[in-house]
Amino acid sequence: MSAPQAAAPTPQAAKDASQRRQKAMLADYFERLAAARENGTKVVYTFVPGNLVELIDALDMLPVLPEINALQSAMRKRSAGYIAEAEKAGHAEDVCSYVKCDIGMLKSGNTGPTGTKLPEPDLLLLSYTGCFTFMKWFELLRQEYHCPVVMLHVPYQAGGAVSGEMQRYVVDQLRQKVVPALEAVAGRRLDDGALRERLERSRQAEDDLVAVWDSARNRPSPIDAYFGGVYYIGPIFSAFRGGDGAVAYYRELRREVEDRVAHGEGPTTPDGSGAPERHRLVVEGPPNWTHFNDFWRMFSREGAVMVSSTYTRVGGLYDGGFRHDAERPLDSLAEYCLGCYTNLSLPARVDLLERDIRKYAADGFLINSVKSCNSFSAGQLLMLRELEQRTGVPGGFIESDLVDPRYFGKANIENRVQSYLQMLEARGKERTAA
Ligand code: SF4
């Protein structure tokens, strides 16, 4: 699925040191990518869920995450043109819009979000975690780039749990296929110590990120765990996990959030701060990227704060207890891939949402059903009914898209959001009166 983002245009509020740090990290990353060919640095394209950036970095190669390029293009209003380009080349309207945006970008010169050209891949590393589109996407890129592909087949968690057999199957592939393929491109052997160092740094950053998620239990919540959350997951879901930069970023972010808790402050928003907290929502589904700030304001101006979201777990379910582990390098990488949100069954996703509705004392939950992404959208109406039954908390349902602006009907979505929030308001009053 999809990705978060870091390099998204900074919300007004993001004058925090952590945001400035993240921007600098991204600028440096895209500069290194632009100079990769000249410097002889090898480049590995890979997806956000199930990414193995610690392995890539330990071999001094650079990752490129195509979903992030797609969402960045949308935030910069370029996705419509790229999607049109891909559709002209024969890609159907109902294909995942991330794919079409990426293919259109490639056909238009492969200029990255900061205006520099992205290097071609030396390897396509396909960690297959639940979404069939991942496979088709890299088939298309292979036709364009003619570079080798290595696939890590991650068994789907159909039964809602990871068995020892599944774990061994993934570890064996890592050892026998993925690491050798990466070493062949890097031209050298993997240094076990270098990988362990990166995994330890990942763990540190993950501990701090979990503290940030947990802070939403406060009233008011100091964070918006969906709109604000996509900035928070930027470094850890993308190229930076395992690096010193990510450790420093999450340490700083945690301090800033703790400071907001100490001062009783709510989250930052595109307008600086939002209306005082009136509703606490849990969100299922990715955000829309083409009208990101408009979408956010529909909630922040009404005092509706997102206290948790499944989207910000696509690149790792750390608040479920998982950590990368330097003592068990390949095992923990396998566990990470197996546990990605895209690899979970529908019942497991419902359990997760129920957990968070209770944990964060939400008075509502919202499903943003995106047209492009079957991986997320299939079954969401069933999830809605099941969650309402289990928790007694009413759900809202809206439809949009990831990066195709044709499917963001602003007035329609705004009407639905307002009706939903009014209903929550009325319900809250009734409960207070009762
Ligand atoms: S279908 Fe969904 S999960 Fe799959 S690549 Fe597209 S956005 Fe990602």
C-alpha cells in the first residue's frame, strides 16, 4: 500500500524542530539520489510495507519507494497529469492510482519531488506483503528498466497469526535469495555487525514513535494521529529507519509531543492549531493526497481529532509490540514483513480498530474508502457494521481516492463529514443529559 509521508508540504504548524529536521533529511536524501550514478551508489526500488531498508543501507545502497513518489506528486498537484499520461499508455481507469502516477512520472522524465531526476533502479526488491498490485507494479517497472527483480514472498496472515513455519519460510528466503541478490548488486558481502547496528537504531526510533502514538490517550490529544501522523511516519516508513537521523528525529518529536501534553495543548494543524477538541475519531483507510490540507481542515476546524489510524500502521505495527531486534536480525525482519497491516486479514483489522476505539476512548470512527486501493477498501462496509456492533460507537463512511483528483468531491465529502460530526455532537449531548 501506500505510504506516508514525510516530504509532504509542511503544515503551517510544523515549525517544530522535528519538522525542520525531517525536511533537511529529505533534501539530503534526494540530493544523494540525484548524485547516485555519479558516485557509483547502487539504488534499490522497494515498497513501504515490508521494506528492508536496514539491509539496503547496511550495503551502502539507497532505497527508492515508489508509493512515496506518487503521494508527493499528488501533494504537488502533478498526479493528474501523470495519471493521464499512464492512461494514454493503456492503463485502465480502475488501476491503483499510485501505480499510474508512478508510471506517468517515469514516462515524463522521472523527476522526483525535489525537481531532480531519480536514478534508475539497479534492483527491484519486491517484498510481497498482501497486495497483489505490488507484483503487477514491479512487473511494469521491470519492463521499463530491464533490471533484476528479487521477490520476498510473505505468506498472508489468513488465520490471524504468524506460525513458526511462516516465519522460517520468510527467513529462509531472506538468507538464500534476498541477501545474496542485494550482495550481488552491492558487489560485496553483508556485514552482520553493520546490520545489527541499524536494527538497534530502528528499535530506538520505534520506541519513541510508540510513545508518540500513546500520547493520544490524553485529553486533549496532543497529536492528530492521521493527518499529523503521516508526517510522523515519514522517516520510519521510508528511507531513514535504521539511521542516526531517524533516531534523532523521533527523540525530538517525542520531546515536542510531551511538551504539548505538559501544556495541555492539542495538535498542530494546517492553520496552526485547530478548534478545541470536541470529537475523538479513529480512522481506517489512507488519506487523500491531492486535497490533503482541505481534507484535514474539514475536521480540525470542527474540533475533530484523529486519535489513531490504521494507515499510519502500514509500514509497521509497533504499538502491537513488534520491534526490530539486533539480536535476531533476519527473524525480526521476517516478523516485520509478516506483521504489516496490508498482510492482515479482515477480522484482524477489525480487532485492531476495536482495540484503538477503546484504547483512545474514541466517540466515533471514520472509514475513508479509497477507490484505487482494493487492498484497503474491500470489506470496509462489513468492518463498519461489525465495529458499530462491537463498540456501540457510530461509524462514518466517505469515499475518495489516493492521488487521482477526479475522485475527490470536496463539497460532497464535506457535507458527509459535517452531517456525521453533527450526529456525534447530538449523540454526545443526549448521553450527557441521560
Ligand atoms: S492497491 Fe493499495 S496497497 Fe496496493 S499498491 Fe495500490 S495503494 Fe498500495
